[in-house]
Amino acid sequence: MAEIEKQGLRAWLMTDTPTSRRHARFAALYAGWLTLKANPMAMVGLAILILLLGMAAFAPLLSPHDPFEQNLIGRLQSMGAEGHILGTDSLGRDLLSRVIYGSRITLYIVALVALIAPIVGLLVGTVAGYTGGIVDAILMRITDIFLAFPRLVLALAFVAALGAGIENAVLAISLTAWPPYARIARAETLTIRNSDYIAAVKLQGAGAFRIITKHIWPLCISSLIVRVTLDMAGVILAAAGLGFLGLGAQPPSPEWGAMISEGRRFILDSWWVATIPGLAIFTVSLGFNLLGDGLRDVLDPKDGDSA
Amino acid sequence: MAMAEKNGQGRRRSPFSSPALRLTLKTIGSILITMLGLAFVTFVIGRVMPIDPVLSIVGEQASKSTYDDAYAALGLDKPIIVQFFIYIWDVLHGDFGVSLLNARPVAEDIKRVFPATLELATLGTIMGVTLGIPLGVIAAVKRGTWIDQLARVVALVGYSMPIFWLGLMGLLVFYGILGWVGGPGRVGIFYVDMVPTVTGMILIDSALDGNWEIFKNALSHIILPASILGYYSMAYISRMTRSFMLEQMSAEYITTARVKGLPERTVIWRHAFKNIRVQLITVIALSYANLLEGSVLTEIIFSWPGIGQYITTALLSADMNAVLGGTIVVGLIFVLLNIFSDLLYRVFDPRAK
């Protein structure tokens, strides 16, 4: 983009007097981006996540070997070995390639949970908050029950009942992750429900469905987004935990948690096999935590503790 | 325990229709409903498990009639809702059923494994509290300095690290390479079952028995898993302490105290810190509850014979009575600790009324 045009765009984005609704929205987004950009920790987090996306997208190009190709003669080669920068695992598979391909599984799980849990929570929370009365009481009681559950144990039980596998792990994690979203959405709905503009929409003849989807959901989104970003680190850790217990992705899939579990058996002799996927998990969830912290300062200044 | 306290309070003030009593009844009601729901969800999950509990009792070679007898003996021929209420009735009588794996009463198994988890989580919480609170206070007081940044990094790393991986790395470094601590398990293999069981917590039992050799050995085994749990607890507690303290430090009474010429130490500890104690206790209770239920992965890494490992093993072998019993106990403690911290808040913080 040319420098002049960029200046013009910048001025357009920085305006105090937006000319249209969309203009105002872009201006607000840009202001948020500037705040976020000023936070170096959040930028590091963002960089990590972009790197992860790149890794997942270009996995076939980036990885030096086929992640499933076994080579029993060259098993448990140490780091820096010929052709295997990060060494090989117990079946002689290249660890670097497996970590790179593993990013796809992690992203897949994170993306699905980030879709399912907030949507279920939003649905339950807004319906409970808007309807009130007995529906509210029942829905919130159910939410409390799921909140009271030891999360990992519930996920474990669920996967054990449905059978191990990625999809079931996603379902199980979502099942344990939705109640906080329902709580947030309900709280937001309760504050919005009695405002004048809702009364105005009601007078125009809008039904409950229209009010909830068009006038309440949009206002709940920003607090949910912050929560999602902060939750993703926990989701990655939970998925890795399930994988580690053998209840997540099944072998030979290069899921990071399952790779740690494989490497556990050789931990004293070949420490890198379990160490490297663990570092990958740590880096990615750190990325989400850093970005989430920064986003919270931008979108929800009242909770920010770094400001 | 929390409930007893609350009850006493309600009675002392005024007999019936007092807000405290109504609150108590409401709380008891919500505990009951939550626990019933918890048990029901677990129960249903247990019934749809793809593993057949009857087969794991009678074996694959059993004849049809043996199978049917065992099926009826487990009560599986009744409707699921009837089965559920039979189960709840038994639980209320202290009977969690019999473990399908070892044919022992589940209640006894839980009594055996729970102290191990309790010991681990308690030690972890003690570490988290003694390190986390000072760290949080200092971070708040020296806000923006390198100490604050360090505290932030420590907490973020804690939030981002997979606990089972940290456990493995700890074992690798401190046990495998340096040899400073004992390996997996609660005590060395020579010392197993050497001290009489009183509390089930081996540190306390060996101390009571005066057997300091076992005490030292047990300490060397527990120190690593407890530190790892303690680290997570510290990350959480220090963050919360910091934000509570920041809230207080910007209040006007702090300025007043400073203007009066009080030394900074008095201002921080006698004025600001005093006001966050109630909030802190609720945070500690929550963190304790999280450690109790969150020690599942740690227990597996360290072969710690606690309730987390018990539930996991039972799940993988479709031992539903054991899973149900374990989950209900963990869930109950979780709920009680939550309610305890909530009540504490209401009782000691006049603003919450």
C-alpha cells in the first residue's frame, strides 16, 4: 500500500466523527489494535499464534520428513543427529516433523472448542437471562451442576463413555468449558434486558427470538471473546492431558500430549522425546495467555490488572 | 463443617424466618440438588460406557444363565432411574457399592486412597500460600518494577505449563539426574506398610510412630509432586493477591495512613493486607479445591496412590461403582469448599450482605 494512501487510511481510522456505522466500528477496532500493539507481551503472544498458524498451514513444506515414517534402525536418535534436528522417537520417526504436524491437531481442537463452548454458553445464558422465572432457575441449576464437577474427571468419564478419539475429546472439553460462558452471558443479559432500547424494540413488535439474536447477542460478544482467548490455554492443556492419558488422539497421530506419553517410557535415557512436545504445548498456551491478557486490557478495561 | 458454623450463627441471632436461616436452608438445598445432579450425570455416563460390567465379573466364557444372574444381581434389569435412586439410597447409608475390580467396598477404598491426595494437596497449598502471598504483595507494592514483571512471568508460566510435563521434567532432573529426591510412589519400597495407619497420611503417621527414617523417606518422595502442585497454587494465589492489594493500595484510607506518617510496612501489612484477608481465604479455598481435583495427572506421573489415580484406573476398567463413589466424594468436597469460601465472604465482609 502506498504511503499517501496509508496516511489517508490512518486518518480515516483515527477520526473522531465517524460517518457511518461501519466507519465507527472500524475506528473502534483500530483504536483497540493500537492499545494492543503497545503491549509487548500481547504482541509476543500474537506472534506465537501466527507462527502456529503458519506451521499448521505449511506443515508439509516445513517438515523435513514424513511424520509417520518409521525407521527402527534410527530409533531414539538424540538431538542434532544427521537429518533429525530434534532427534527421533522410539519408532525412529522425526520429532521435528511430528511436532509440526501436531500443531494441526492442536489448532483443530482449539478451534472446535472455541466454537462449541461459547455458543452453547451464549444460548443457555441469554435464554435463561431473558426468559427468567422457572426456565432461568432450571438452566442455571444445570450450569451449577456442571460447574461443580471436577473438570478433568468429567472429561475423562465422558471420553471413557464415548470412546477415545479427537472428536470425543473435543466434545468432552466443550462439555466442561461451557458453564462459565453461560454465567457471563446471563449476567450481561440481565443488565441489558430492562434497558430502554430493548423496550423500544419490543414496542416495534419484535419477538423474544429476534431480541435475543439481534439485540442481546452482539453485546455479549466482546466479553465472551476475552474469555475464549484466556480459556484456550486451558483447553490446550486439557486436550494434552487427555492425549497423555491415551483418551485423546490415537496413535500414530502426532498429538503433543500423546507424544509426551510415548516419551515418558524413555524419559531417563532419551529425555528429548518427551521434552520437545511439552515445550510446544507450553509455548502455544503461553501465547494464548499473553494475547488473552492483552485483549482483556483492550476490550474489558475494568478487569485488567496490568493497566 | 462450614454448614455447622453457619447453622450456629443462624440460631444465635434469631430463631426462624431470619435471613441467615433462610440462606442456610437455601444453601443446603442447592448443595443437595447440585450433588444429586452430579451423581446423576456420572451415573448416566457410567451406564452408557461401552465396556460391559457384567462381562468383567463373570468373564467371557460364562454361560448365558450365569451372565443373566450377574446382570440381575447388579440391578441392571431395572429402569435406569430406579437404579439411580437405589444407588442414592445406598450412598446415603454410607454404602458406595462394591468395586468390580477387587470386590472390596468402594467406601473402604476411598478411605484408603483419599488421605494420600489430601496430604499431597495440603502440602501443595501450604507451599502455594507461603510463597504466593508475599510474592503477590511485593508485586503490588513494587508495581511496574522488575519484581512485578518477574511475578507476572512466574504466574504466566504456571498457567501455561502442562502439569504432567512439568512433573516428568521434575522427575528427570531431580530424581534421574541429580538424585536429590525419591522417585515415584509415597515411600521407598522397603518402607511400604511399615508404620501403623492412623490418619492415612504417611508423614503424620510416621511422625506419630516416631519413625523418623520413614518420615525422611516419605518427605523425599512427596516433596517433588507437592512442589509442582504448589507452583500452580502459587501462580494463582500470587496473581489474585496482587490484584486485591492494588485495589486497596489506591484507596483513600491508605493515603490517610501515609499522611499520618505511618511507616510503609505498617501501611502495607496492618492496613492494606488486613483488608484483603477474607478475599484471600476464599481464593485459597478455591485453589485447594482445584488441587484436590486437579491432582489426577500429577498422581499418575508420580504413581501416587490417591483418589485421582483411583478414579482414572477405575474408569479405564469400567469399574463404575468406584468411579461414581470417587467422583461423588471429590465433587462433594469441591462443592463444600466453594460454599465455605462463599459463606466466609458473606460472614466477614459486610459489603457482601
